[in-house]
Amino acid sequence: MRVGLDVGGTKTDAVAVDESGTITGRVRLATGWGPDGVTATVVEAIGALARERPGDDPIRSVGVGMPGQVVPGSAHVTHAVNLGVAELDLPGRLQPRLGVAVAVENDVKAAAVGAHALRRRQGETLAYLNLGTGVAAGIVRDGRLWRGPRGTAGEVGHISVDPDGPPCQCGQRGCIEALAGGASIARRWERPSSLPVRDMMDAADAGDHTARRLRGDLMAGVAAAVRILVLTVDVDVVVLGGGITALGDRLRNGVVAELDASAEASAFMRSLHLRERVELLPAGSAAAAFGAALIGAARDREHPQESMIHG
Amino acid sequence: MRVGLDVGGTKTDAVAVDESGTITGRVRLATGWGPDGVTATVVEAIGALARERPGDDPIRSVGVGMPGQVVPGSAHVTHAVNLGVAELDLPGRLQPRLGVAVAVENDVKAAAVGAHALRRRQGETLAYLNLGTGVAAGIVRDGRLWRGPRGTAGEVGHISVDPDGPPCQCGQRGCIEALAGGASIARRWERPSSLPVRDMMDAADAGDHTARRLRGDLMAGVAAAVRILVLTVDVDVVVLGGGITALGDRLRNGVVAELDASAEASAFMRSLHLRERVELLPAGSAAAAFGAALIGAARDREHPQESMIHG
């Protein structure tokens, strides 16, 4: 079997996948803190999947999706701030212990691969737009993840779409992440809450002025990201995922209304049929863990020796 | 020999290219008006190149780059407004007459192919950003033109980067083309001129208030397009071409100053080294005609029968 993990800031989602690409098992655990905590969580999740598996199917590869930067050609993750990880070489820690290849990929990119595979439309060019603490996209084209030469393909979060927009943590103004990222919305909403985006949406529905402005920015930011992905990469579909998509139709309807407004203003935008090209990842989807499993399996098949040595 | 043509609103640039990819001849003619005028210009240019050629090297393929939309999989050009062409089937008109395959491509996409080939860096991912009457980009990746499933890859001109920006002909506000397209600048500059962008720049240097705002918008629009192309497609280089690049260093320095300002504000933007990734196409470059020749040659090599029938 192939194992895939999505190591998130609070929980880790792990799946077992058979050679036909079917998910045969799934466990969810709280994520430990720091390099040792993350490593222990991954080991524990793999152990739980191994105990659950039918028969004695050996684990043949492990793929891990996690936040942070994965330097192309390396398996080192850096800057995974939400996990308390400045730098981590998971393959180096796990391969000697598990005796199998361990591949690591950025979690958004892993989710893009998983979302594409779950849709089962092979020729489709897809962007997975993650609306979480931050905003970033992963792109799949010709059935493969497209990282770009420097790994910045899909980094739409720090494109400014409003020179007078709210300041972004990155130092610019009006970035898509400043408009539509969960951390930025929480910061701008100011009221303490465990679910600031939901609270903001409720307050907007109730007529609160600040909340309505923040809601407008959220929808405008997501719509801008969709337009940019379509007009640069010409993706067939933009799949929205991440924590903010727990809003469900409230998010979808708001984004579609923004896209409709630009389609109404512009025959060119209308010709793009954007409203039909936006979808939400189903709630509880295992896309990121599934994608990580596929990435681990692919790397193992392509470079069975190398993946053991370098991950 | 292979022939490539860049059919522009005022002039047509035509080159002869040998099988090694070297330009062996070049002619420039005024472009005729409407479908018949364009067809006659193409025939005349090919005749002039044939007369110039050394020895008796037969013409083996023709590639034509021209403004307008080329429907993927077809050779029909539509909406080439500047040429007086609503619809034109050049291969249908030319192939029976010339007896060789004729391929047609959008001129910006042809220029992207040509700019990439002229740089002779095979693995490079390149965007060619055309700053002419309008603004659009062509993208080359893995040595091939990337059109996208609907042919809108690189259509950055109608991405809005300022909700309070100037109205765009497309119906939106603050589109990159509204900020940095020649037609929009001429419209906003209002004073009659045969070189409105140059006049505006001169007036800005002399302190004119309106001109300084338009100049700022031009530089901001080009810089936004560069950031978007790098942060979605992760191109190695953005090559600027088109009529507005006749400004040379005045354009380059203004765009670099904009990119430097965002790099100064943001460590993330700084890490992208954008100023080093922007280049101007050399004045008088035959990139578009050369790219058209390569596209014609490639289509002829890949589908020798089909290209005769369908172009």
C-alpha cells in the first residue's frame, strides 16, 4: 500500500491507497509541535494505518504534504511556521526507520494533485486554490504538478490587486492574501474569536459595516485569484479548498456574484464562463493526503533508488 | 527554406529561415487592408523572399503571425480589427496557390516562440509581454508554446489590478491594458499625436501633471504583469516587446523602479529578483516573424498531410 499524509497546523490526515488508486484506510490525529512532534505524528499515523490494513500488504512508499517551502530537488521543508518547524528533513529521519521511500511536498501542491486525481478527468488543467491562513494555488497540467523552475508557480497570494487595499504581512498592499487569507481577515476583524471568518460573515449578514467591507474584500480577493489563474494559465477549473471553504455556499455564492459582476461589465470576461469553472472541494475531502500518497508513489516508481537516498 | 511573416497593422515583416534555424533573408512591406489586402501582402512578401534566396532552395512551409484570435485546432483568424479582418482563412487561400503548408498563429504567441528561440536557452520558461495597442503575453515552456485548453493562457491584459483604476474598453476598471496599452494611453492623453506614448513621456519629464499620472500607470501596469506572470507561471524571464518598447531604457528604468519599490517593501518580492528577470526585445528584432517561421516548420514536420489540408 501507499501512504499519504497531510500534516496541518492542528490535525494530520493520513490515508492508505492501493495500487489502483483507491483509498482503503484513513486516520486523523492531532499534530505534534516542532520537528520532533511532527515526526512523531507522522510515525504514529503510519502505524495506525498499518494496523488497520487488510492482510499483510507492505507499505511501499510514504508521501507527506505539509506547509512551508520545499526546495525543488530536495526534501527539506523550511519555514513551516504553523508547525513550529524552521527546517526539517523528514526523509532523513523516517527512511532509516521505515525502510521505505519518503517524499515531501508543499501541502497546497499535494492537494492540487489529489483534487485532480479525485476528479478523474485526466486531460484537465486544474488549479487548486487554498484559502486557509494564507492563500496559494497549486497547478496540475498534463496530469502533472507544475512547480515552475523556482517553485513559485501558483503563488497568487502575494499578487496585489488593489494599490489602496489593506496592508499585507508581506509588506505590499492589497495582496490577494491580505483580502482573502484567514489570518488577515482575523487581524482586520479584531474581535477575539475561534472562528473569526465565520463570525465576520454572520456580522456582515446582520449588517455590520466593517464586516461587510471584509466580506466584500474576501469575495473580491478570491474572484481576482480565479480570474488571474484563468487568464495566465488558462486552467479549465479552479477548485477552492482550505479552512475558509467550510463556509460552503456562502463563500461560493459570494465569489460567483463577483465573477458575474465582471462578466456583466465585460463581454470578454463573459466569454470565459468563469462561474462554471469554480468548484468547492467537498467538505472532509482527503485531497491533500491522497495527493501526497500519489506523489510518494510516483517518486518511488520513477526513482526507486534515489527516493530512498534523497527522498 | 522556411518562411515566417509577422503581419502588423501598418507593416509586415517577413523572414526566410534555413533548416538550421538561421535567418537568411528579410523583407518589410506595408500591410494591405482587409482580407484581400492582407493576402496580397503575404503573397508579395513570400515572392520577394523567394527572389532573394541563394540558389534554388524551395519554400517548404509558411508560418504567419497576425493579430486576432486563432481558434485552437483551426487556422481561421477572427477579430483582427487593426487589419480590417473580421475572419480570414489564410491557409485556404494560400495553400492552393503556393503548394506548401501554411500555419497561422496569433502574433504575440508567434513572437514568444521567436523570442525564446533567439535567446538559445532551451530549458528556459519565458513570457513574451507585448506592449502594443493592447497588452497580452505568450508563454513558452519546455520549448513549446503554451496556449492553454481555450487559448487564453497569457491574456494578462484584462486582469484588473486596481478597482479604482481607469475604465478599460473591455468594460472593467484598472485592467493592465487600461494602464499600459497604447490605445488606452492615447485615449487618456487626449492630445492629438502620431506618437502619443512618446509625447506623454516627454511631457511627464517636463513635469506635466496628467502625463506623470499616465506614466506612473504605464510603469505600474507593466510591473503588475511581470509580477503576475512570475507568480502564476513562474517564468524565468519576461521579455518585453511591442511598439511601446521603442521607449527603450525610459520604459525599462521605469518598470525596474516599480519592481524595486515592491522588493523594498516585501522580503518575499525581493526573493523573486524580478528586476533581473525583465528584458527588452532588441529594437528591430525579427522575433515575431522568426517565431512564425518556426511554427510553420514545426507544424509541417509534425503533420505534413494535415497541415496541407487544414493548415
